[in-house]
Amino acid sequence: MTSTDTDTPLRSPIPAKGRSLWTDAWLRFRRRKLAMAMLWIIGLYALLAAIVFSGLIAADWDQPVVTSEFYERPAWSRLVVADAQGNALTKNEQYRKIAPELWFGTDIFGQSVLRKTLYGARISLTVALLASLLSIAIGVPMGAIAGYCGGLVDEIIVWLYSTLSSIPGFLLILAFAFVLRERLPGITAVYVALGVTSWVGLCRLIRGEVLKHKNRDYVAAAKVYGASQSRIILRHIVPNVSHLILTDFSLRFVGFIHAEVILSYLGLGPKEEPSWGTMINEAKLELTRNPSVWWQLAAATAAVLFLSLALNIAGDAMRDALDPKLKHVA
Amino acid sequence: MWAYIVRRLLYTIPIVFGVLLITFILFNVVPGGSQASEMAGKAASAENIAEIKKEYGWDKPLLINLNAVGEHGILAAFDSQFFHHFKNAASFNFKRSHKTRENILDMLIRGAPYSLALTVPMFLLTLSIAVCIALTVAFARGTAWDVGIVFLCVFGMSLPYLAYILLGQYFFAFKLGWFPITSHDHRWLGLVLPILIGVTAGVGGDVRFYRTVMLDEMNADYVRTAYAKGVTTPRALFVHVLKNAMIPVITRVVLAIPFLFLGSLLLERFFGIPGLGDMTISAINGRDFPVISAMTFIISILFVLGNLATDICYSIVDPRITLS
């Protein structure tokens, strides 16, 4: 042991009290400043999303905020107190220029891009969250059962996921979204299609971990105590692999946010309400206007970018913090 | 070795069967009869619909044709949608596209070269750039260089793919005019910008993947031995480490190859490249079920074969792997 180890709380020779994996991981996570900053960003997104969902802000996104012109430029790009002729603007005119609704300009209908971006979080985050939960709800039990039971059950589940993973992911998602669109309303088709097609990686991961765990002493002990199979899987093994689910969740979430953008481009996304995907797609026509309209693209891209960045970095830090094998490296 | 290959080949049978089953459920069972009336159009008569149903075999029962058994004997039981789906796919006898009335196999053969002309250079460039960056970054792990590059990679992965295409096309083709906006009239020049965009968008994820792979090898004893006997750093990296990191690299490469045929859905559409990706999007927009179904099946089969090839490559590259 080197001398630098003594000042870290993790390496004291005799811990006063045992720490759980989670506490331990949290202590390690907290030391990563960038990761902590990213966690705050995620928190901010969650807070904004909660406010938007409650209807307090941006519920009036479909109301035009300007009547004079389409595609009003973002207010901050021309924070001026005088107009082109050099006449000083009245306070009222200045205020209008920096009204929050106009910070990111307006779209073709004069709707506030800021409000649309905020409101877009509803669909984008709903799709990503429900698709993630759905794929976890399918992947984890399947993986746990396959790994623990083995035999024919294992073979069937492995066959199922090998088959699904042989079909190109995007075609599979498209085919599902395409077919489900007829039966399920609105965005339900989108997240169901994403959820039911992307549990394979997680299932494979959990199966592998459960295979490792099932021969460990604590499982044998639980068996001796007479615990049922379902109890062993749910109460003993799954908690021991749950950190993998959490790490996987953060990266999965990012993937779904990006998938929504592409599905929207293909016309399989939400129709009536704005999402970050539909906003980015509107830029296809906006950019070719003269002068080109870039603010809606910028706002939606920034919304996707910062959330993805935060989740990616925090997810990586979380994986490192939760990996007991890396303890001595960091 | 041969026994292994044969066993591995046999193992692909249930997978191919599964792919057939899933495409069948997706494209025949779930949409039901609705696709025939949809294909016939709004002003179609009942005869038109019946005709289409007959051409695509949708007038038959789904799994087993019990009605026909009485008339035509026991073999007629297989005169059902599923067995026709199976038979047609196995003999690569795909139906005609209902939009263009063209044979789907011909369409695929026509589109594949365009897709490959886009995806193969894109893939090779991304791969070589990513492996080189990953090696140097892994070598300098923990330094500002490493942290900076990894951050850039994550940043690159966090930007939506569509934003890359929109901005790339806007700035370099539309605004600056360095490249043609679509590849219609300039066959090769038109491919340069989509390839560059694809490489830029894809390199981040690859660097991160290969960096992890290289890091696992970097601390191995053989690397220290190599340095100890006086091997230069580039040689240690590119000969010793790279060779040992080959297994995950090969897996990724071989498994990516089938998807090269698929082309790039978005890039092809934006740059007007008439490849398979573009064809898929047209099929989706035109609700052309037979085309999507055939695409899905063919790429899946290529993927299964790619998987097989990977396992065989392992045994060639890494003699430590014994095929038991």
C-alpha cells in the first residue's frame, strides 16, 4: 500500500462500519467533479421535465407569440437598444426583444421555440423512459431466468435473442413501429417498438452475470435455507447484478432519445405535439430558406446534446464507481 | 476444425428459422388483410383486392391449410402463408415491389453497389482512424490528451446523427459549395461529403470502444517484455498491442460488414444516393411491405453468416482458442 492511500476514506485498514456497494460507489462517484456536474445537469432536466409535465410552463406552446413575422430571430442574437436608423427603442420594444419566449426565436407559425423545446421534453423523455423501462422489464427477467434455470429454458431464450439480434436493429425497430402504428395510438407505438426490440443486449449481459453468480456460496446458502427459486433470483441474485441495470439504463436512455429523432425523420414519430426529433426535422426545410433559419435546430440539438452528454459521462463514471475491480486503480 | 465448422453451420439453422418466423409474424400476421386493401389504393374494387391477395398469397391460411387436405391430400396442408414465406425466402424468390412492380432481388442487386460505395470507404476510414487514435490515447492514458480526446468522443456521440447530416450538408455543400449537394450528377465527388459526415459521426463511439480494448492489453506482461528488450513505442503499440487486441476488433469488424449492405438510411436519403438505404426509406414511406420484408431477411442472413465467419476467424487469429 502506498502512502497516498491513507488519506482516502476507502482504504482505511479497518473500517469502523461496513459500507454497502452503493455507499462505496457514491463516495467514489462524488470525487469526480465532471461527473457530479453532469449529475446536476440531469437533475435540472428532470426538474424542468417535471414542471412541464405538471403544465405550469410551456403548456401554451401552440399559441403564437408574435403576429408580425414568421421565423422571428432569437432575441439574444440582436440585443440592441437602437434600431437600424439609430433611433432609441422604447422600453417596451426592448422588453419585447428579450421576452423569454423570444430567446430562441419563433418557428414558422410564430410559436416560441423555447416553449416548444421545453414542451418537446415531454415526448422525447416519455419515449426514452418508457422504452428503457420496457426493455429492462423484458431483458432482466429473461436474462435472469435463462442464466439461473439453464437447460431448455436457457436454450429457448438464447435462441430468441440470437434471432432478434441477427435482424438489423433499425429495420426491426422500423418494422415494429410501422406495424404497431396501426394498432397503438400516437407515441405508444414508438416506445413499444423501441422497447421490445432492444432488450437483447441487457438480457445477454444479465444472463452472463447470473451464470457467474449462481454457483457462489451465498446462493448455495440461500438454497440450504430453503429459499424458493423465485426468491433466490429476485432477492439474492438480482440485487447483486442491479448495478449493471442502472449503468445500462443511462446509456440506453441516450440511445432512445437519438432513436426518436431518426424515427421522427422517417415519419414514424409523434404527430400532433413537438418533440426534439420533430423540431430537428423541421430544420431540413428551414436551413434552405434565405436567410436560413437555424435556431429551432440549434435549440433542439442543444437539448439532446446536453442531456446525452450528461448521461454518457455520468453513466461512465457510475460504471467505474460501481465496478469493485477498478477500486484500486482509481 | 471441420467438425466445428459443420456444427457451427448447423447452429445457424434455428436462427435462420427464427428470422423467418419473426419477419413472417411482423409482415403477414400482424398487418393481416389490411395491407392488401391498402396496396390496392383508395378506389379499389373487391376484385382488385382479391387479386392482390392472390398474388401475395394472403388468401391462404396463416400456418396450416387444413381445408385443402381433404381435396388435395396431406401435402396440401403446407399450402399456407407461412410455408410459402419460408419457401420463397429459402429460394431467394422474393415478390415484386408493389410500388414499382419490379422484382425485389433485381432492385437489391441494383442498389447494393451504391450503398457499398458509400459504406465501405466510410467503414474503413472510421476503423483506421479510430484504431490509431485509440492506440495513442490508450498509451497516454490519464493525461490531458487522453481526457480531452475521450471527452470529444463522448461529445461527438451525444450529437444527434441527423444534426451532423443537416449541418454538414448545409455548411459544406449549400453554404460553402465545396461539395455537390446531391450525388445525382457527380457520381464519385458526390460521395465524399456523405463519407466524411459518416466518419465524423461514427469515429467517437469507435475510439471509445477500441480505447477500452487497448487499455486491457496495455498493462499486459508481454508489453513490458517488449519494452524491456528495446522495442520502440510505435512498434510496441502497432505490432504487439494491436495484434493481441485483434479479437474484439475482428468481432466488431466482421459483424459490421452485413450492415454495410444496408447502406446508410439517412445519408443516402439526404444526398440522393440510390442505394439500399434510400430504397428502404422509400419502401417505408410507400408502405411497401414486400421490400422491407425482403431487406430484413437478406441482411439478417448476411449477419448470421458474418457471425459464423467471426467464429472461424477467431480460431485463425488466436491459436489459444481451441474449438472444443
